[in-house]
Amino acid sequence: MQISGFGMTDVGCKRDKNEDSYLINTDCELYVVADGMGGHLGGEIASKLAITTIDEAMISLMHDPEMTLQANLEIKSGDYKSYLKYAISVASTKIFERASRDPTLHGMGTTVVAALFKNDRIYFANVGDSRCYLIRGGKIKQLTQDHSLVNEQLKAGIISLADVKSHRLKNIITRSVGFQEDVDIDVTEKTVKTGDKYLLCTDGLTNMVSNDGLLDIAAAKGPREACRDLIELANRNGGEDNITVVIVEALAANNLPTMDEPTEGI
């Protein structure tokens, strides 16, 4: 599989500092976005610590699947869903321990959304409300589920989809990496098709740009131009938060199905 990706981050129009971080590791075919929170410096530290820890853990697992793991865990070589879950778990422990040593960082944490490409599959994981979208055949689909109070109320039928954007509790998340030592992580896999685009982003983008807006730009442009234009659009619409976006495109390769070949639907 041949893929191409690009990422950008921006402080937005209303914030003094950028607490988002992102990772592009082309050797491991790993892409990660994190949105930090907590304390004067906590959010920035949490997101950066998550990114670096996940990167280090995944590199170690890729090069030495038989390595000794924390908590005496055992992971089979090539079990990429477990690789992602382990790396994010290690990040959560490190962030929690850092906050425990420094009272000024108490309560810090971060969202994480990660995508790993291997063979003809994408393995994606998330904690919090940063998202992964699939753009395929002129349509866009959110692949991850938000771990947020608003999404729980939506699924329970307490509020409607129309209420979500303006809900006063829309920024409250129910899971984060590092707020507690242990974290519950969603991990899924999906078949990749030639021409697919995968968009990873923080809520600084999705709160400012509709799904139609995401689709119009990401479908029509390459990853670099699309990242730039999406951030510009989010800022034109208010730029109320930090904005981070990573876009990965699956290019033509012999082992990838085309858009016309049957795999899982969008």
C-alpha cells in the first residue's frame, strides 16, 4: 500500500497558545492527533507527551514485537489493534504520573485519535472527541465515536442532532488520555481502497466546519492544500479553538481494491 499524508496545526483566533499536537511517522505509517486540556501548561504538555510516547511505543513494537511490555502484557506480532491500544495506554500512564508529581499539572489530559496503515488495512483508535473521517466516492463518514457528554445524550435520545452544535456542554468529554492512569480505548480496523482519504482532526475544526465543508475541500484537493484550506475556513468561521488536521490519501497500489470493488461500505 502506498499512502501520502500531511498535517497542520493552528492556534486559531481566540486562544493564546496551541494545546494541540500531531504526529506523522511515515516509516511506521502512523498518524496521530491530540487535543490537550488542563491547567496553565497542562494541555500542551499532555498532548505532546501523548504524541511522543505513542510514537516511541509503536516504533519499539514494530522493530521488536517480542519486547518486554509494561504490566507484563503479551501482544502477538502483527496484532496492530493491540499495538495501538498498548501505545495509548502507556501514554496515559506517563501523563498521569507526570501530573501526580507536579500539582500545577493536576487533572491534565488529552484526546487522541490515531491511524495506522498496514497492508490493505487501516487500524484506528480514539479517546475523547478528536475524530477520524473517511472520504470515499464523494461521501464523508465519521469512523470514530465521540466520547463526550453531548454524544451520550444524543445516543440516549435526550437531545437531537440539531441541538449538538449549540449545546452549552458540548466541550465536556467523558474519556481522556492521562486524566486517569487507565483508559478505555476504542480500536477498529477497515479495508482501505485506492483513492480513500482519511481525515484526523481536533474539535477546533469540526466545531467550525460542517461535514459538507470538510468533504468539499478534502475531496477536491491534495492533503497539503486541503489541510491549509480547512484551517483557513475554520478561522474564517470564528476560529474559537486550536485547529489541527491530518489528511492521509491511499494512492494506487497493486494490493488495494479500487472504488468499484466490493469491500465494507462507507
